Amino acid sequence: MTSSAASAVGIVLRRSPRQLAAEPFYGELIGGLEEVLAPQGRQVLMQVVDGMPRELDSYRRWAANGAVGAVVLVDLVPADPRPELIVSLGLPGIILGEPETGTGLATVRNSGYEPMVDAVSRLAALGHTRIARVTGPSAFMHTQERTRGYLDAAAGLGIAGQLEVGDYSGESGADATRHLLAAPEPPTAIIYDNDVMAIAGLEAAHGLGVAVPDELSILAWDDSQFCRLTTPPVSAMSHDVHTRGALAARLLLDVLGGEPPRDVVAEAPVFVARGSTGAPARILDLPVQ
């Protein structure tokens, strides 16, 4: 094993290269990792694969050839085989997410349940009673957690909810939006699981002649500079992904320095109001009593 290889930190992403190029989230995450790791003489080695079996093979290969000295795990799934494998391979690692059980690895936790309840509640407070959600891939635990928050909030508030499954791509966001708006009673607000789908949904609504926010409010889960450049700018549940990556890198360096793995809770997403959310037109048109 060379010293340069041992200093690398590996991250494997189950995404298509085209999809990854369009999604700001992982660029911000890796930027945060690099900000902390680079001054310590370490680099991030990223690999893109098309499924879990190939991801597991990547870790086995890295452990065998010494290509990396540690790994970052993202996009947890139920009964995720990766933490146990990483421990068995003797690779230090850190998890970004909410593992189901103890793993023996450092973890940056980021629950999506309470922030999703907050998002639905804020839209309901504006007067929305039909709030839809366009999810990311349903296999991911963070998708399932947000969906539980959405369904629980909708049930508690007596709101009509509707789920559409997307894949984080702009195409899936646009398709889901058109499908939702074609319903006999379309939603007056839609929450999207990332900024890319939300922006594509905004464009789809414009193409259908649906006014945002008067006839449809749009809320993105991930915030990015692109949300601020649209017309109107897109409201978001904003969280500092770059800072989260930097936090993960510091925890990983602690482990590499001989400290025991720690669990840390990242800051929760916060609602950032912009021009794409507001009271639905039927509320705005009510006469003043």
C-alpha cells in the first residue's frame, strides 16, 4: 500500500453519471469532505456504480489493493449490508444517515421526519389542503423516513396527500408534476425530494399555464444556488450539505487518529421562504369579513 493510497477516502455513489452531473448535492458534500481532508494530505476517491452488488465489490477491491484508507457511506437502505462488510474488511468508515442498528462506525445522523412534518405544517398554515409529495428513490431509508413524516403530518392535519415516486432527475420531477396536475382535484402544493425535481416541476407547471405560487406552491427539499435563479425563486427546506461533509471528514479523521467512533446529529433542514410558496388562490380570493 502506498502512502498516497492509504491517505485516500473512498465514496461510492449508486447513481448514473448523467444524473450525478445534474445533482448539486454530492458536489457540495464532496466539497465539504475535501475542505477538511485536503489540508491533511488526504483526497476523496469517488466511484459511480449502478447497484448495490457493484458497490460492495468496490469496497472489497479497495480493501484488497489498499486503494483507500477509509470510506464514507451514504444512501442507507433497510437491512443495509455495507456497515457490516466495512467493519469485517477492517476499513475505518463513517455513515451519513440514520442506521437501523448500531454499526461500530462513526455516524452523522440527519433525520428527515421532523423537518418533513414542519414542511407540511407550514404549507397547511398557508391554507393548502391538497399537498402532494414527489419522492426520491423509495428504497432509500431517508426517502422512507420523509414519507412517514409526510403521511403522519397529512393525517394529523386532515390534509389530502398524494405520493409520486421520482428518482431525483429533472425528467422524473416534470413527469410527476404533469401527472399530479392532470388529476380532477390537483394539489395546490407539491414538496419535492430535491432541488432538481422541484425546478423541473416549476418548468412543467409553467408549461401547463399553472401560476406559481397562486395556483401551485412548490417546495424543494434540498436547497441550492439554482433555487434562487428561477422565476419565481424556489422555496426550500435548506440544510448546509457542505458543512455536513466537513463534519463527516472531521469525525473520520478522529477515528483515523485512534479515537473511538462517535455519533453526531447534523443540523436539521430549515424552511427558507422564497417566491414559489404562498396562499392558494382560493384563499387569496376570499372576501374580507
